[in-house]
Amino acid sequence: MLHRPPRPDPTRCPPQHGLARALSKLGVCSRSQAEQWIRAGRVTLDGRVVRDPQHPAHGERQLIVVDGQAVHAIERAYVAFNKPRGLLVSTADERGRDTVYSALATAALPWLGPVGRLDKASEGLLLLSNDTGWAAGITEPAAHLPKTYHVQVAGRPDETVLAAMRAGISDAGDLLKVTRVALLRAGDKNAWLEVVLDEGRNRHIRRLLAALGFDVLRLIRVAIGPLALGELAKGQWRRLNPDEVAALDTRKRASTSR
């Protein structure tokens, strides 16, 4: 009689990934940075130099060493940062411009990757974390996690413009529309809108409003899902508490909906 081997216990046998992804999931660097380290010959797996970022690896069961130092999973960190206008969301810039990491240089935080993006001219709530699975769930378009923005525009959009924003327009092959939009207040020369997106394209709001004839003067992200920017001062950061981390974990919502 043939006996089938027992199925592996998924709680005791972590999934196998490419080496670069395994490093990023341990929370020590981004996947792109890991790929650079691996190609440069700085990484060994169980004592052997590996130069292929896609080489299979079990980050929790095999010994990964970078520059002679063993790599282990580090404490997960979840940070909210009020990004000022003018900072790039990038680890470095070839032109020497300031980045969000310049502002966090003295914060004594572990490596953190940005959860999504805000362009240089945009402000407001930016999340950073070394939990790549949690971050991917937030940025995954299928999650439809709403992001709320306050947008100052030159001019005074009327209800026809707001309706067009909800209906959407085609721009460079992208359908640009908003989930919700409302007029917050208006003056003689400009107005503030509250805009909600549940799936964003590159420079989504700016492109949409430009196509409708309105220049964006300021764009501030004030909330991601249930997490509001609140009273966090510009240029300051804080760690999220466990309830906030859980509220943004789209993986848990997906598992309970099945």
C-alpha cells in the first residue's frame, strides 16, 4: 500500500520566495535595494554567494548574510508622517534634492519603505513601514481602500464640474474619476474640494482637474481609510498604535469576507 507523505504545516514551513523578496519581507530593505546587494555579491545564502535575486530562499529557515552580518526578521514598525510640500518620496535623489528620509534621518527608526506615493508638490499623510505584506495590502488596487484629499484649485468648480469628476474622463489611456467629491468652501479666486479616491493613477487628481480646466494650488492627503492625519504637525511623524495597524490591514478584511 502506498502512503502519501503528510502535508506540510504552513505555520511551521514559511513560504519560499526569491532571495530579494525574502530579504524585503524580513523588513531590512526594499526589494530593489536587495536586488542591488545580491547582484553586487554582498549576500550569501547558507554560506554561498548568490547573485540571482530570484534564487529560491526561505527567509526564516535559511541563513542569509549581508556584508558578513546575519540577517534576521526585525520588529515591525508602522509610521504616519505629515509630508511637507517639496520632499520627494524616495530613498535618494540623483540631483541631491531633499527626500522624506532626510526628514526622518534622526528618528532612530529601522529601515522603512513608503506605503504608496505622494508627489513632490503634494502634502499630508504618508505611511511608512517595514511590513511589506501590510503595505502591499494598502496599495493593492483591489483593496479599494479610500484615500481622502483636500484640494485647493484656482477658480470655482460648479456642480457640473463635480459631476464630471465623478463620471470620469479618459486621459493618456487612463480612466480618471473620483469616488466622491464635495465643495468645502469657495472664495472669489479659488476653492477647496474634498476628494476621495479608492484607486489612484499617477498624478490622478491633478490630471483630472487639469483636463477640466482647473489648476491645483495645493493638494493635501488628510486620511487613508479610517486613519486621519489629525493634529500631526507638518514634518512630524508618529508610530501607529496596534488598533490603527489592524484597522488598515486589508488582509484581515479579505479573510473575514470569504
